[in-house]
Amino acid sequence: MNPFKFGTIVDGDYFTDRVEETALLKQKLDSENHIVLISPRRYGKSSLVQRVLADSDRPQIRLDMQYVVSVSDFASQLLKALFRIYPMERIRHSMTHFRIAPTVSVNAVTGALEVNFQPAANNVVLLEDAMALLEKVATADNRFIVVIDEFQEVVNIAKGFDKQLRSLMQRQHNLNYMLLGSQESMMEAIFEKKKSPFYHFGQVVRLGKIPYDDFLQFVTSRLPDGSTGVAEEILSFTGCHPYYTQQLASQVWEMLVYRKEEENVVQRSVDALATMHDLDYERLWQSMNRTDRFTLRQLAQAQQPLLNRSQATSTTYSSLLRLMKLGYVVKNEHYEIEDPFFFHWISENNK
Ligand SMILES: Nc1ncnc2c1ncn2[C@@H]1O[C@H](COP(=O)(O)OP(=O)(O)OP(=O)(O)O)[C@@H](O)[C@H]1O
Ligand SMILES: [Mg+2]
């Protein structure tokens, strides 16, 4: 079996490092505090949270703001998640405060639970009632953990929703919120701007790439004996990005183990993966304006575009911001192209 895994949550043997982060999150969960976890896409937020929660027997609710389309949808998704833990009959007595009763039904085809409200129901009321139910079932010896992924979407759902949600969360006890997000600038605006309702809501934890030494050991020990050089080459290409490292290592492993091809194995794996995405990259490139192309090309040539004089700094800066918002550029010690294969593609096509 290929010992590398990418694209979905990893645990067990596929998971490495994050020792300090795991300890920190567990410690925060043992208090009345909330956690805000920020990283670029695919750095391992979900995997880390999964690992932390796997060791906890507390009731857990998970929502993804990306799939919430309205305030009433948030309320019904919250109730649905609660009913999954507590069958309706067991908490019906806690629902007497509901001013608008939801309709709960089972989809006869999928078996999934559905929670609906009358279309014209007042959103504020729905949200208050649902959040109050959560507050009722969470008790000192039944403390809840509520994980909300892609939390930055909170500002796009409805005007004033973030403010309402914040004031309701503030009233709740016996639960910890873990709010995850991958759009760093938006997450920062939500949790670190004084005017935002979520200003200083919880401890902000930033997840970085996986440390080199640990990742080198992880990759080397899963490749055939004597592959340290290969592992180093993989990491030098991916810059220790969790997802892309596992993806490239997986391809390299296949070449080495199944196809017994050893020569230039990393370079050929890179080419194979870049070719696979050739069409996507080309479409992406075509959809971009000239400024963004120029910025990306400079990054691919390892130049810091902010320092370059051939383009006005403010233009470059707004281009970088735009590219960061779209997730194509991330900022660690400096600005970098998020996807090393896209980086490779740009370099190859702009020679
Ligand atoms: N601790 C880890 N050890 C090894 N690989 C990891 C680790 N964390 C993440 N990865 C790699 O990165 C991939 C993405 O991880 P995960 O889905 O947890 O990230 P995420 O930040 O939640 O992503 P998204 O932004 O898509 O929600 C995994 O499939 C795995 O290949
Ligand atoms: Mg995730």
C-alpha cells in the first residue's frame, strides 16, 4: 500500500508532527476559551482538529460555513447536528422555548434527517432559539465542542449575522468553539480588527508548514531504503507544504516501487503531476489579468515583486492581495506561489 495520502483528513500513520499544536489545543479545550485556527488551504487544519477531538469523549458538532446559505440554514444545520447526537425524543422537553417549531423529517431515499422552518420565519428568532437549545444541552459535565470550518464566510451570509452570532455565543457556557479558516486576511479582519464583533473572541493559533527535520524523517522512512537524497529533493520542491509533499511523495513511491524507475525520479514525478494539471493551469492563467500574471512570473523567478521597480508598488501590492485572497499566493517569510506545481508550470512556460 502506498504509505502517502493526500486530499483527505490524515490520521494514524499518515499523520506527523503537530505535537505542540496538539498540546496547545487540548489545553485550550480544557478551559472556557475558544480557539481560532488559521492556515492557508491544505496545511492540515482538519487533520489536526480530528486528531485532537479523537482523544476527547465530549459531544462534538461540526459545521462548514461554506455550505451555509442563509441564517435559517445555519439554524437548521445546527439543529440537525444536535439531533444526530440526541434523538429528538430525548431533547424535545428542552425545546419548549421554540417560538417557531421546526419540521423534522427523514428523507425516505437517503435516510438523512432534514430540519425545515416555514419560509417566512423570522431569522433572528430561529437563530436565537437554536442557539438557546445548544446552551441548554451543554452542561458542566456535558461540555460541547463546536467546530466551524471556513468561518470567514460568516460575513457573507447575511448582513448583521456575524454580530448576532457573536452576541448569542457570548451568552453560552459549557462549550468551546473551534473556528477554522483558510482565508487568512479575512480571518484576521474578523478576529483582530477592533471594530469586528469577533475581535479577540478566542486564542488565535496559526498553523504553519511541517518542520523540515520531521518531514524528512517521515518521508524517508516511507520510501525504499537509501532514499534520503530523494526525500530531500521532494522537500526542496514542495517547501514542506503538507499536502503537496504527500502528493509528490506518493507519486515518487509509485515510480520507485511499482515501476522500478529510479533515474531522476523526483523530476519525472514533478513533470507527471504538472502535466496532469496542464489544462487547469492554462485556463487559470488565461483567466488572469496581465498584472497578476506579471506578479506570478516574478514570484516564479524568486523575485520579491514588491521590491521591483518596473511596476508601480501599489499595483503590485493590490495584485498580491488579490492573489492571496484567491489562494494562489501565500505569505510565510515572504510571498510565495501556493502550489509548487503551478510554480513549476509558470517557470516552464515563461522561459
Ligand atoms: N500532520 C500531518 N502530517 C502529514 N500530512 C499532513 C498533515 N496534515 C496535513 N497533511 C497533508 O495535507 C493534506 C490536507 O490536510 P487537511 O485536509 O487536514 O488540511 P486543511 O487545512 O483542513 O485543508 P482545507 O483547507 O482543504 O480544509 C492531507 O491530506 C495530508 O496529505
Ligand atoms: Mg479542512
